[in-house]
Amino acid sequence: MKSSAFRAQSGFSLIELMVTLVVSLISILAMLTLYQSSGRNSAETKMGAFIDGQVQIGLLAADKLLQGAGYQPFDPSVSVATYGADLLLIKDASIQEDGTVSGTALSKVAMDSAGSAGLVGQALIWHANNDGTHVYKGIYAPSTGGLWQLTGQSMSWDSTSWRKGTSLIAVPAVTDGPFQNSGQVTIRLTAANCRPFGVNLGGLGGIYSVSLQAVGYAASNASQRSQTCLINFRIPD
């Protein structure tokens, strides 16, 4: 009788224990993989939200700077600011830390010929006369990414006139994976009639507008855009 009772309580076999162990290990590995993936996605989302926020702030700051472009023309004999004397788009612009500058200033003929399609450049500079004080500013979007504020001494595009200042949109520290193109900025100047949003100007409006397109993180590197009407550049009253 005792021998039969012992046989009935013999427990799990070695094969059963091994199968249970394998199943447990697979379950643990699956949970660890899920935890790692969840942590990575959370970190990416957090960084992406930060990048998108910085892009929006940078675009707003650039819009505020652009609104002062052409305020009081450089030439006091004219009533409104003009392209060339008070505004200039630079193609293939490159500004080194030592102040060395290269690029091609796009002519008014080329700008007006492009019409509503506009032209793209890496730098846009302008004159903003403030109560008799000549102020020269600009924005610079290098091919490596980011958007910088420029300060200058004149509208002359040479090796000593302009310097990089505040970074409006910085290139993310991580630029691979979902952040591969984040921080890339495009400057487009368009010769087309425009009006600032929410401003009643009667029949008047600007004749140039600036479109900034910056690649963010949301929606697979979808671009965020801002449009600024340069109201100081207009057809004379």
C-alpha cells in the first residue's frame, strides 16, 4: 500500500521541468523586450515634443524679427523700402565662425520673375532703420541645419559685414532614426501681394512674403511652416 502511494506522488518529470523553464524564460524575455520598447518610445516622444516646441518658438522669434524688415528705408528720398537696398536673399550662403562669407545675392529681376513660386536661399538680410539708427539684421539657415539670427554693419554682402548671433532653431543632438532630418530649415522669399493676418490695411499690402519651413519630429518629420508678410515693402501710396 505504501509503495503505491509513493508512486502516485512522484511529482514532475525532468522533461516537464525543462519545458516549464523554457516557457518561463520566453515570457520573461517578452516582458523585458516590451519594457525596453516602451521606454525607448517614451524617450523618443519626449525628445520629439521638445524638438517641435523649439521649432515653434524659433519660427515665432523669426517672424517677429522679419516684421521689422524695411522699417524706414535706407534711402530717405523714397517712401517705402525696396529689394536690394533694404532686403536681400542670398543663395548658397555660408558663414564661418571667423566671419568668412560666401554666397550669391539674388537680383530683383530674378526675384520678381519667380513670382508666386518664390526663390530659396540660405540667408535673408534686411535693413531696419529705427529713429535714424541704421540696423542690419538677417536670418541664416545653413545646409547643416538650424536657423541663426544675423547681425551686420551694412547691406554689403562681404567677408566682414555679418556675424552669426542667437540660434533660433538648434540642430538636435540626436540626428539619426526618427530625428534624421529634424532642424532642417528652408527660407523662401516670394514676390506676391500679401497682408498680415488680422490687419486691415484697406487696399494696401506687402509685395514680398517670407516662408520658413522647418522639419520637426511629429508625424514622421513633418514640416512646420510660418508665413510673414513684409508689410514695409509695398507699392507706394
